[in-house]
Amino acid sequence: DQIGDAAKKLGDASYDFAKEVDWNNGVFLQAPGSFQPLKALKAIDKMIEMGAAADPELLKKAADAHHKAIGSISGPNGVTSRADWDAVNAALGRVVASVPKQKVMDVYDAVKDITDPKVPAYMKSLVNGADAEKAYQGFLEFKDVVAANQVTTASAAATVPTGDKIGTAAKALSDASYPFIKDIDWLSDVYLKPLPGKTAPEALKAIDKMIVMGSKMDGNLLKAAAEAHHKAIGSIDAKGVTSPEDYEAVNAALGRIVASVPKQTVMDVYNSMAKIVDSSVTNNMFSKVNPLDALSAAKGFYTFKDVVEAVQ
Ligand code: CLA
Ligand code: PID
Ligand code: PID
Ligand code: PID
Ligand code: PID
Ligand code: PID
Ligand code: PID
């Protein structure tokens, strides 16, 4: 297709730049400017809306392309192979073309709003500037091909199951865990801190397992889960906490996407996360909430998971 061909040209223009970026740099965990959690949530919300509007099959293919690219990483900077670099660009170009232009611009504008204008120049200073310029010229040509292949209306909204066992169980889980949710400091910057003692390649292994799980999920249910998060963001209070109803809808939606993949795929995520999150992190989280509320939530979760497993 045209986007695939254009991605090869983009690769010619941008792979030198890709090789020069230090993908393992811990700086990428930081906010791209001053820390503004509510504004950042708005930007994430725009990404969620774009994801919910995208063609689920093309999202899956993009996830597969990323998984494959992780497999061909080499060198200290963590760069993928030239062929996989092109394949990721092509897959993302197709995802972008599957949503109306305005959804893409809404993400751009919201991200711009939380990005200090000095950040791009700083990023450029870490690589060969001429290669960054060449990559950007390549992107500008690529985007015209994407725009020429872009839809003008979003794909249909998801169908949300009703009256299913997971929906019923989500009510009990949410009742048991909403007090815990209200105890959590959602606006803290602790969630952007590096994991003690862990390197980027180690963290990437766990992300890879999530990508694999995402790619196996039922596309309609994943879209529904994204829509539920978007709705939940719309009802947050000043402390970032969503309404009980929207929280319940998120739990139901996530239970359903978990049930749509094999158990082992879920356990692969859990086990890889357990390798990078040591008990000091979990204990720190626990220390900041009412322990009885956390234990009630945990009890609710362990009951919920049996319902999920039964329909998995
Ligand atoms: Mg989420 C999970 C935040 C968007 C899909 N997501 C999580 C949690 C964290 C979070 C609260 C990971 C850390 C953790 O396990 O804490 N998501 C979060 C934010 C946003 C977002 C702030 C921004 C909008 N997510 C989002 C979108 C999607 C997902 C758009 C795609 C549709 N997210 C997704 C999945 C999962 C998460 C599939 C998880 O599996 C993971 C999670 O919650 O695992 C348990 C602990 C969790 C909480 C504090 C909240 C849930 C409370 C549960 C139901 C009960 C508590 C149990 C116990 C006390 C603690 C966990 C025990 C542990 C051994 C499992
Ligand atoms: C400017 C001035 C003009 C010239 C110009 C110009 C530039 C415009 C630009 C630009 C626009 C632009 C857009 C970019 C957009 C990037 C979008 C990224 C989206 C990320 C997402 C992430 C996610 C997920 C995912 C799916 C999940 C949800 C999420 C489900 C269902 C200014 C040059 C024209 C770069 C969507 C993918 C996992 C949130 O106009 O004169 O330069 O760049 O998890 O959804 O699972
Ligand atoms: C524009 C203007 C509108 C019209 C429009 C428009 C277009 C927007 C577009 C577009 C946005 C867009 C985005 C693209 C992004 C591509 C990103 C590619 C990333 C590839 C990576 C590969 C890799 C890896 C990996 C992880 C490793 C690092 C690597 C570590 C820690 C402008 C059309 C709406 C194409 C990251 C995955 C292995 C490098 O908005 O008017 O057209 O395209 O090895 O991580 O090692
Ligand atoms: C300039 C002037 C214009 C021309 C121009 C220009 C240049 C702009 C530039 C540039 C922008 C730019 C951006 C870059 C962005 C790179 C982003 C990389 C992200 C990597 C991540 C990696 C990671 C992980 C991971 C998970 C870990 C955390 C991490 C945990 C818990 C100035 C040329 C347009 C290079 C996210 C995935 C392993 C961080 O605009 O005239 O030149 O470059 O380790 O999670 O540990
Ligand atoms: C233990 C001991 C026994 C008792 C027990 C026990 C506990 C087991 C547990 C547990 C397992 C467990 C699993 C959990 C899994 C969480 C999985 C999260 C996945 C997140 C993903 C994120 C993403 C996306 C997304 C889609 C995108 C890709 C991504 C596309 C196509 C130890 C109690 C049984 C919590 C997948 C969603 C946006 C990466 O066994 O004695 O306690 O918890 O962007 O994909 O867009
Ligand atoms: C288990 C054992 C195996 C069998 C198995 C199994 C089950 C795994 C499961 C499962 C995993 C799982 C995960 C679930 C997670 C739910 C998470 C809910 C999060 C809700 C949020 C709501 C909100 C917001 C929001 C953003 C705001 C904060 C909030 C800010 C900054 C165990 C079956 C495989 C259900 C985060 C979105 C508005 C609070 O593996 O043997 O069954 O379920 O307002 O952010 O303000
Ligand atoms: C313990 C002992 C057992 C019993 C037990 C127990 C407790 C475990 C616990 C607990 C685990 C736990 C986890 C918590 C996790 C919370 C995660 C919240 C994530 C929030 C995010 C918010 C955000 C943003 C956002 C984007 C911004 C950055 C942020 C930028 C660029 C010990 C009870 C099981 C509470 C990610 C989205 C706005 C950070 O196990 O016997 O008690 O709690 O602002 O992006 O700015």
C-alpha cells in the first residue's frame, strides 16, 4: 500500500536519527516540562479517544509490529532493525489514517500544552542535528501520504455487553474497592519515578508482555474499555477520582478484556512485572492508604478474578 511504500522512504530519511537516539535514557520517564498531572491526564484522554476511534485490526497489527521490533533490538542505544523500524512506522501510519484528522490534531495540541518548548531542542542536542532535520523532512513527506489515505469518520463505537457475569461481579469488586480508590493520591508524581535498581531493557521486557496481551485481546472489548476510561476521566473530582458508576464500568470492561485472552498470557504480564517491581514499591503504596481499605479491595479482587477465570 501507499503508506507501506512511504514508510520505506521515511526509513531512508530517519534511521540514522533512530540509531543516534539513546532509547535507554531514563530522561524519557520524566514529564516533558513542569509536572501538571491534570493537564497530562487530558493529553492521555485525547490519546484514549484516538485509540478508541482507530480500526481495532490496525491497532493489533501495530502492537504486533512493536513486539517484533523489540525482538530485533541491538546495541547500547536499544535500536531496532531497519526493517522493523520501517514496519512500525508503516503500522502507526495506518493507525493514524484510520481516524479522522481532528482526533490526531487533538492529541498533538494536548501534548504540546504540557511540553516545555525547550524540550525538542534539548532532544535534538543529544543527536546529530542534521540527522534530526533529515528525519523531520521525511516525516513531513510521510504525513502527506497518511493524510491522503485518511478516513473522515471514526470507526463505529464498541458494543458493550450487558447482564454478563463479569458485569455483575464488577459491581461487587467496585463496592469493595472504591474506598481504597479514594485513599490513593492520583495526582502524585511518584508514578513517574524510576523503579529502584531496574534498567530500561528490563522494564521493556514487561512492556513487551503487555503488548503481546493487547494484541490478543478482543478488539471490540478493548475499544469498549478505552471508551469506559474516557467516560471515567470525564467524571473525576478535584483529586482525580472518578465516580463510583464510572469506576465500576472500568472494572467490568477490564475484566472482560482479561477474559478475552488465555490465562497464561495474563500471567506472563504479572510474572514479568513481579520481576521489576520489588516489594519496597508495593509496601510504599500500601503505606500511603488505609490498610483496611486496601485489604478489602484485595479481597474483592481475588473474588472477581475467579469469575473472570471461569469465563476465560
Ligand atoms: Mg490502567 C491497571 C492506572 C488508563 C488498561 N491502570 C492499572 C493500574 C493503575 C492504572 C491503577 C496499574 C498499577 C496497579 O496495578 O495498581 N490506567 C491508569 C490510569 C489511566 C489508565 C491513571 C489513565 C487514564 N488502563 C488505562 C487504559 C487502558 C488500561 C486507557 C486500556 C483500556 N490498566 C489497564 C489494564 C490494567 C490496568 C488491563 C491492569 O491490569 C492494572 C491493574 O489495575 O491491575 C490490578 C493497583 C490497582 C489499582 C490501584 C486499581 C484497581 C483496583 C483493583 C480492582 C482492586 C485492588 C487490588 C489490590 C489492593 C492491589 C493489586 C494487587 C496486585 C497483586 C494485583
Ligand atoms: C502544524 C503547523 C502546520 C504544519 C504541520 C503541523 C504539524 C502537525 C502535527 C505534527 C500533528 C502531529 C500529530 C502527532 C500525533 C500523535 C498521536 C499519538 C497518539 C497516541 C496514541 C496512544 C495510545 C494508545 C494505544 C491504543 C489504546 C489507547 C492508548 C485502545 C482501544 C503544527 C506540519 C502540518 C505526532 C493514540 C495506541 C495503545 C492511549 O500542523 O503549519 O507535527 O505531529 O493506550 O486504545 O486500546
Ligand atoms: C499531521 C498533520 C495533519 C494530517 C495528519 C498528521 C499526521 C500525523 C502522523 C503521521 C503521526 C504519525 C506518527 C508516526 C510515528 C512513528 C513512530 C515510530 C516509532 C518507532 C519506534 C521503534 C522502536 C523501538 C522499539 C522500542 C525500543 C526503541 C526502538 C527501547 C527502550 C502531521 C495525517 C493527521 C508515524 C519507537 C519498539 C523496539 C527504537 O497529523 O494535517 O502521519 O504519522 O528500538 O525501546 O529500547
Ligand atoms: C527542533 C527544531 C526543528 C526541527 C526538528 C526539531 C527536533 C525535535 C526533536 C528531536 C524531538 C525529538 C524527540 C525524541 C523523542 C524520544 C522519545 C523516546 C522515548 C523513549 C521511551 C523509553 C522508555 C522506557 C521504557 C519503560 C520504562 C521507562 C523508560 C519504567 C517504569 C528542535 C528536527 C523537528 C528524540 C519512552 C519503555 C523501557 C524511559 O524540533 O526546526 O530531535 O528529537 O526506560 O518504564 O522503567
Ligand atoms: C499468585 C499465587 C496464587 C494465588 C493467585 C496469584 C495471583 C496472580 C495474579 C494477580 C495475576 C495477576 C495479573 C494481573 C495482570 C495485569 C495485566 C495487565 C495488562 C496490561 C496491558 C496494557 C496494555 C495495552 C493496552 C492495549 C494495547 C497494548 C498496550 C493494542 C492492540 C501469584 C492469587 C492466583 C494483575 C495489556 C491495554 C492499551 C500495551 O497467582 O497462589 O494477583 O494479578 O498499550 O494493545 O492497542
Ligand atoms: C489472575 C489469576 C489467574 C486467572 C486470571 C487472573 C485475573 C487477572 C485480572 C482480573 C486482572 C484484572 C485487572 C483489573 C484491573 C482494574 C483496574 C481498574 C482501574 C480503574 C481506574 C479508574 C480510574 C480513574 C481514571 C484516571 C484517574 C484516576 C481514576 C488520574 C491521574 C489474578 C483470570 C488470568 C480488573 C484507574 C481512569 C479516571 C481513579 O490473573 O489464575 O481478573 O482483573 O479516577 O487518573 O486522576
Ligand atoms: C501488600 C500486602 C498484601 C496485601 C495487599 C498489598 C498492597 C498492595 C498495593 C497497595 C498495591 C498498590 C498499588 C497502587 C497503585 C497505584 C497506581 C496509580 C497510577 C497512577 C498514574 C497516574 C498518572 C499520571 C498521568 C500521566 C502523567 C503522569 C501521572 C505525565 C507525563 C503490600 C493489600 C495486596 C496504589 C499512572 C496519567 C496523569 C503520574 O500487597 O498482604 O496498597 O496499593 O501524573 O504523565 O505527566
